[in-house]
Amino acid sequence: MQFSLAIILLVTALTAFCQSPCSSPPKWEAHVSAHDYVSRASANATVSYDAVNKRQRVVETVWLNGNNFTYDVLYLDSIKTIYRYDFQVNKCVKQEVKESWVDLGVPSSAKLVKKQMIGSEDVKEANMLTNLWQYELQDKIGNKIVSFETWSAVGCLPVDFVHFSKSAGINIVKRFFDIKLGIVDQSVWKVRDECVNL
């Protein structure tokens, strides 16, 4: 799933910083944009995230090779299932999930690279202090993925992520906007009618 980010481990030579990773809010909604500089695919999405009940909904539009595709993806860890509805063909696909849920947050093994200010300290309310974290891991076939993630220093909100792997052929940047804590409309967790009887 594009935005579940089940990516965990990093080793870095920077040892001067020893701050522990922050704990991100357990429930939130946001707009997310992503771009892969290798495949040249781009996506815009609305994300609803609930770590308490281990579920996530992503309504996304993907642009690739001059075409666009829109999907409604619902992940329910309680039944280990993803429902993916394709608006182009009006079809829903049900998939079993074998991997364990991983909370979206700063991995416990991540290392703090630096603190940095977005905007300007000289302009009131036009800045945000952030922490840049780095970690790496291997995917299922052994490709090393290096990740840099920026999170707000206050509130531990995701700001932007970069995931890079030459061997896996990815260079993905994700940015988070308009984050709202909590889930306003609980019907977001309802399975689409087209997917109910699968």
C-alpha cells in the first residue's frame, strides 16, 4: 500500500545526536502528495489513519505516462484485508494482508540528523521547527532502502519523507499537508458497497 510506510531500520555514522524518536498522534487525516523520480509517477491522496484500531483509508489519484487512475483503498488489520476499488473500471479487489501492522511514526532505531526551521524565525507564525531523521532497511528481496524523514518538533507530525534505493529503482518523495487530529467522519471506515460481498 502506497502510504502505509512499513519501513523500519537505519544505521548512520552520526553519533553526536542521541535524542529518542517522538511518538506521533494515533489518529489523523491529511492530504499527501508523492512523486517517484525514477518512474515519474505522481499521486495526490486523502489519508485517514487510525493506529488505535489499525486501519487506514487512502483515496488517491495517480498520474503515470500521461494517464491518471483513481483508487479508494481501505486497509483493515483486524481482518487482515485490503479492499481496493478502481474507479476507472468500477471494480473492487479484495486482498489478504500477511504482514503485521506497523505504526506510522519515527522508527525506534532512527537517528536524528539535525533540527531545521521551515520558514523564517524572523516572521511571526511563519515557521516550524522540524527534526530530520535517517534510517535504512532491506526490502523483501534484499534491496537496501535509505530513508530521510522530516517530522515536526512539536506534536511529531509528518512533514516530508524521502525513500531512495538504487537497486530497487525508487526515489520517492512524500509530503503531508492540512493534517487534522482525530477522524471527523467515522463512516470513512465503511467498506464500499461494491466490495461488501467479495
